[in-house]
Amino acid sequence: MADVITYREAVAEGIAREMRRDPAVVCLGEDIGAAEGVFKTTVGLFAEFGPRRVWDTPISEQAIVGAAMGAAMTGLRPVAEIMFSDFLACCWDYIANEIPKVRYMTGGQVTVPLVVRTANGGGLGFGAQHSQAVENWAFTVPGLKIVAPSTPADVIGLMAAAIRSDDPVVFFEHKGLFASKGPSAPDDHVIPLGQAEIRRTGADLTIVALASTVPIAMSAAESLATEGVDVEVVDLRCLVPLDAATVLQSVQRTSRLVLVEENPYQGGWGATVAALVADEGFESLDAPIRRVAAACVPLPFADALEDEVIPGVAQVVDAVRELARY
């Protein structure tokens, strides 16, 4: 039986495995060394690999990502931490204009094999500037790969693939999942980027989810099973590459689709998936596509108000019931 570890432990384990495998892998970020990370996601790295490979940086997102870009262009494979995903806005020029375009603009002569890790999402009462789910920001930028795991084993497998990628990867670790537990991963566990996972098979309706919305979708599916509604749950795991084939095949089997996303409804990744299914799978559909997403408002600090903004099990159950009756 596999060891059970937390999601946060899986982050450190996934990075450590790649650092042991490849001496070109280095880590940099605020308080990731002796302090072992504000979310304790780099525990043990400084002790094992030392200050030559685990670099504590100033409090400057531009410095962190700029240094990572230069290191990647000159032979290293840096793993840079931006403490909160909201702070990607502080280094957005590098993320949107520089890093994803170097390989293209040099005709493939220069690659930027780096990973930008960041703690994403809400549900913990951190307020409007520290609780956003911003995977949709990165989703608008061609040239970035985007990863958002939902389980500890997936953290390890996707971290391996991300660090080994010759293209830049933004790796979203959900704050609300850090304490969640699950089986660890076998040695040399690598999940190819762009490979979704069917977490639950079903015949009546497909729910497509990502990161924190996967356990929400699973809970909703179990609740709906008691009402005779058989829900299939697809965990995208990556937004880029996007596993459209798995989504389309699922919808072909179930004929109904609900998308559950934590980012705001306006401009969310679910809109792209909905458009893709409407374009390429329209004849499979027996009902409209429904998106369940966060409200288009800043995240409240009060937990009761935050719960009203971020989608939960009740909203997903209501959406599925409505489509099941359609």
C-alpha cells in the first residue's frame, strides 16, 4: 500500500525527486530556504541541497522570475516560487511578454525550461488580494503550459513533467488542498502534461473540474448518486496542453456537460472548454452546457461571504439536477 502524504508534502517531494535526478534543477523564491516556505511546501530542500541550489530571494517577484528566466536561458532548470498567485501581476511582463516568447522569437535557438510555482485560489479567508484563482490569467498567454493538480500523486507526477519540459510551465498549487491527503507516487512517477484523468465514471452527465473543484465535483457526484443521477467526473489536470479528446469522449457517452471552475465566470477557462465542446461535440449534446464559476466580484474576507462567491457542492448539485431534467 502506498504511503499517504499531504498535498503540501507532495510539492516538496516532487521537487526533491527532480533535484536528485538532475543537477541543473535549482529553486528560488522568498523564504523557501531555511524557513522552508510560507506554506511549508519546500520542507527539506535547503537541508538536502544547500544554498547553491536553493536560493532565498529578496521580496521582488520581478527579481525572482527575471533571475529564473536568465538561469533557464543559460542551462539551468529553475523552479521559481511566487508566494501567492495574485502576485503574478507584479511580474506579469516576464510571464506574458518575455518568457513565453523567447523560444519562438529565436527560432528555437533559445529555450526557457523553467517552472513558476504559485499558491492559487481561495476558501481560506485570505482576502481579496491573496485568494484569487488566476489560472485564467495565464490561460490567455500563448507559449505557457499550465498545470493545476488535485491530488498528492498528481502533484509529484506533474511536477516531474513540468520540470523536464523545455517550455515554461506555470504550476498552480491550490492553497485549499495543501492539507488534503492521498497516496504518494511510485518512484519516477511522471504524468505527461495534457493528460486528463477520469476520477469517476458515469452515464448521465459529465462534470469537468480542475484542482480544488475536483473534490467538490466528486462530493456532488456522490450526493447525486443517491438520487439516481450517475455523474462522470473529469479532472483536467492541465489547461495547456488541454486534453480535449477526453472531454469530448466523455460528453459523447453522457450527452450533458457541467464545467466547475473557481476563477470568475467572466473570462474563465470553462468558457473555452464550452466553446470547444459546442464546436466539436455539438451533436453529442442533449442539453445546454452549464458553467458553475465564481462570481465576478473581489473575494470577501469573511468566510460566510467567501462561500457565497466561490462555487461549492450545493451549486454544482443544483446545476446537475437542472441539466438532468432537461
